[in-house]
Amino acid sequence: MHAGGPRILEAVGTALDLSHEALRASWESLAEVGNLSSASALHILAATLDHDEPPPGGYAMLLAFGPGVGAEFVLLHRQDPDSGPAPA
């Protein structure tokens, strides 16, 4: 999740009943590099994939928040490398 700041991480974690571990990459990104604005989403996605999460075949949500009430949510599915190319 885009780490806009501690209040956003805490509010979304509470609203979606997520553990601190579920938002680990977001908290680490915020502590290490701060709010990178929209680039935070890609920075956190790269860190998540570096930790081999989600596992092949698994799902993840990419969340980003903008000024005002802007919000974007994307469901990601990690392709299993043994299953061949993703369908078009």
C-alpha cells in the first residue's frame, strides 16, 4: 500500500482488519525513504516481490491514495512460472 503516512497506514489497517505484518513493506518503506508520492506504490511492490510475496499463484492488493478523496485499488495475481504465459 502507498505509504502516505502513519495515519493512512493505521486507518486502512484498522478498516480492513490487517495485521502490522500485512503492511510490513509499507511501514518499512515509510521508515526508510518516507513518502515517495505515487512512486511509493512501485517501491513497495518491488520490495514485496523481493520477499517472494505473494507466493506464485497468490493474490495481493495494490492501494494508493491521493489528495482529497482520491483512491486507487488494484487486484494483483502473481503468475506461477510453471503455468506458462498469462492469458491475454
